[in-house]
Amino acid sequence: MSQHDALEAEPASTGKHAPDELLTVGEMSRRTGVAPSALRFYEDLGLIASHRTGGNQRRYPRHMLRRVSLISVAKRLGIPLSDVQTAFENVPLDTTPSHEDWQRASRRWKRQLELRRLGIEQLERELTGCIGCGCLSMKACRLLNPDDELGEHGSGPQRL
């Protein structure tokens, strides 16, 4: 069977899904809750991939469902797509990723998330200390920034 024939083939109606089954943009959008325009955007970024039919319609391999779902979760948590790209960079787009491919990506992403969590915890401590003092002003704060000494180091947050 040629690639063109495979792209045009309908999935088997046995109730089970073939690993090489291809999903339309509409099916992918319905399954993931992600708008077709976002799917195209993710594809432009190289986060996901599709095949084209003879009529130039996109078809997504079933294994892209996992990638799109992980992108959605990351987006909901405020994780930049660049971090997702880094985590996925060694996960193949053209074949179904193996368990080990996902384990490597998971370990890499876990390290990124740990650093992000530590940064958020530090920010939380800083905010608690600053807001907790009651002055609500970095210029007037005698505890964290007496005489606005940090202003001499430049603009923006100097302690974070």
C-alpha cells in the first residue's frame, strides 16, 4: 500500500484503533479540545506533525494525541511553549514514540519543572516578606531594601 493509499484509508471498524491510524483536524480538535488554528500553530512550531492527503488535507497520526494533550496541560499551567519544545526535542515526530522516548522527555521536563517550582517558591517568599512588612513600598521598605540601595543596581527586580 502506498503512502497516499494509507493516508486515504479509513480506519478499521473493529472497535480498536490501529497505531498508524490517521485523524482529521476535526477529530484531533474534538479529542483534545484544541482549536484547529492552534493545531496548525503547534505544527508550525514543530511541536506536532501531520501528513497530507492527495487533496492536501492534514491527517494526524494517533500518537499526536498525547503530544497535544501534554501541550494543553503545559499551556494551562502557564508553561511556555519553548519549554515544551525543549522537553519534546528528542521525541520523534515521524514515528510512534517508544516508552523510553517518553521517559527521557519526562525526566528532562521534570528537571525544568523543578527549577520553575523553586523559582515560584522563592518569589512567594519574597512577596510574603515584602507585603508582610506592611509598608507596601520597595522604596520605603527598611527590611528588604533600606534606602532603596537596590535601585543603584539598575531597574527591575534585583533580588529575584
